[in-house]
Amino acid sequence: IQNNYIDSVGISGIIITDKGSKGKAVTGNKISNCSMMGISVSVGAKASLNKNSINMSKKYGINVDKASVSIVGNRISKSKGHGINIVNHADATVKSNTVVESSLHAICFTSSKGTVSKNICKNNKGFGICCVKSGSVKISGNKLSNNKKGKVYKGKGK
């Protein structure tokens, strides 16, 4: 799925789901004004999300739920929730992305694992990087600035 312009759509601009979706590449898309998520990857799918631009999603820029992804070189701005949301035992490599002006955290892992490196997270209303119940997330080399709640949070959650 590459080089598409997607504007003002329903739930998600791009949805990848099902264990049958192995190795899908989502590259070079411009996605804006989605009513929920710019890109959603879920239920056992494997995907690489590269060099996409996602603007003004009403919930998350990228949402990964029970899936395995590589998220590299994307620009996510003005999401009404987290810029990148990784949940429910997902496994993600999040590298060299720019996440700005999200209403919550720039990058959030909940009950998941992965690596977060070389990202730029700035001017978000939550933390730059937030890890809840996600002890096996490796964080290194990120540029985190002007995030209202702070740079990094790692905790057990409620």
C-alpha cells in the first residue's frame, strides 16, 4: 500500500488485520482527518510502516494491537490521542519517526514490547515516551523536548 492520499475517512485511513496479513508494507502515504486512526495494524498481522505522513487523526496516528510492526521514518502530527499507540502484547520497532503536537503521549506502549530509538517527540501534551506494563521496551537515542508531562514514563499503571 503506497503513495496514496487519504483524507476525511471513517475509522482508519489504512487497516491491516488478520494473521494472513504477513509482511505488508505501507509506504509513502499521506493520511489526514481520520475519525479514529491514521493506520491500524491488529490481530496477528505483521507490517512495516515507512515514510507515511499522518495528520489530525481523531484518536491515534498509528495504532498497533496484538500485532508485530516496524514503524520507521513516519511523521505524525496533531493526533487527538497518542501519536503512536502499541497495545495488547504487540511487538514494535519504532525508529526515526517525528511525533509532534499529540493531545496525549507521543509514543505509548501498554502491555507490549519492542524498541524505541532515534525518534523526535516534541510539543506533545503527555510524555514523549510512555511505557505502562511494558518492562521489555528498550529506549535509546531519542530527542524529546517540550512534552508537557515529561520525557519518559515507565510504570506499572493502574
